[in-house]
Amino acid sequence: MIDQQSLKQSSDFVHHEGGNTSAPLSSVVLGALAEMQVPVEVCVGSTRMSIRQLTDCMPGTVLTLDTAVGGLADLIVGGQLVARGELVAIDDQLGLRIVEIVTTENLDGV
């Protein structure tokens, strides 16, 4: 059982005199981390292969992926799927035009 003294002591940790208490913690954390670099990957598709099939690969081998031509690629940030988009050409490089932001509601089919 927790006594009143323990409650008083634990409340000392969350109480802060002075300072700005009107800003939510999320905005403080986001502001502090906004310029932090994170790994960003675009996954075009995947396949499964046996070790034998993999070791038989050589230059010129074509792998069939699970994504249709013109299908959406996954945008993965920090290991988490966050969006889907279309591959586009930007001069001589590839780019991704985001067409869907992934939320927890539409992750059920993933």
C-alpha cells in the first residue's frame, strides 16, 4: 500500500516551479528533434527464394517482385511503414511521390 508520504515524494518529481507550463511535451520534444536525421528507405517490392535459387543468381538474373508495374512503393522511416507512393523520375534519379499516408487504421491489411 502507498502511504501519503510516498505520494507527496513522487509528486515532487512532476511539479516544476517557474518555467513555461503551457506548451505540451509533444511540441517541446518535436522542436528538439525536428532536425534529427533518420534512416529513410523506399521498398519497391519483395520476393521469397530458396538458398539454391539465390546462389544460382548471376549478373543478368531477373527477380520477379510482388509489386505490379506502376504499383505503389513503401516509404519506411526508422523501420516503420509511414507512407506509400509512386516512383517518379527526377532528372536522372528516382523519386517518390507520396499518395497515401499510412495510419494505424489502414495497417490492418499489411
